[in-house]
Amino acid sequence: MKVPVDEVAVIDLDAPVLPAYETKYRGVVRWFVWCRHCREWHDHGPAEGHRDAHCRDESSPYWRKGYNLAYAGKWWDRPGAG
């Protein structure tokens, strides 16, 4: 079930929540989430809410439902960062 959070964004109560880390990429602020299914970082525009998955693995549950982004900090704050 999708629920509006403001005039443009929604969250999907049936989709998982992934932590998103902010950084500038090619001069533009982007949020990155780790996809454990295709083992890649996927980037999205900087805002919390539901996104369609960029996953390459069609068997991923993200492929069908997408996921919700939740701001988790700056890029250097991510787990495993230097």
C-alpha cells in the first residue's frame, strides 16, 4: 500500500526500507543504496520515499516491489567506509 508523505513522494508499506548514503556524483547530489541481490550500489535522487529498483537481478524481491529510501548519512558514514 502506497502512502503519500508530501506533495510528490510516497512510501510503500509493503516494500523494504534501505539506508541511503548521500554524496556528489558527477557534480550532482545523489543517494546510494546497496543492493544485496546484484551486489552493486544503486543511485537515486536525494529524497526519502519509494523508488523503483535499479536491480539487475530479476529474481530480486526489489524488482517487483521496489524499496523505500531512508537517509542514513553521508557517503563516508556508510558501513565499511575507511
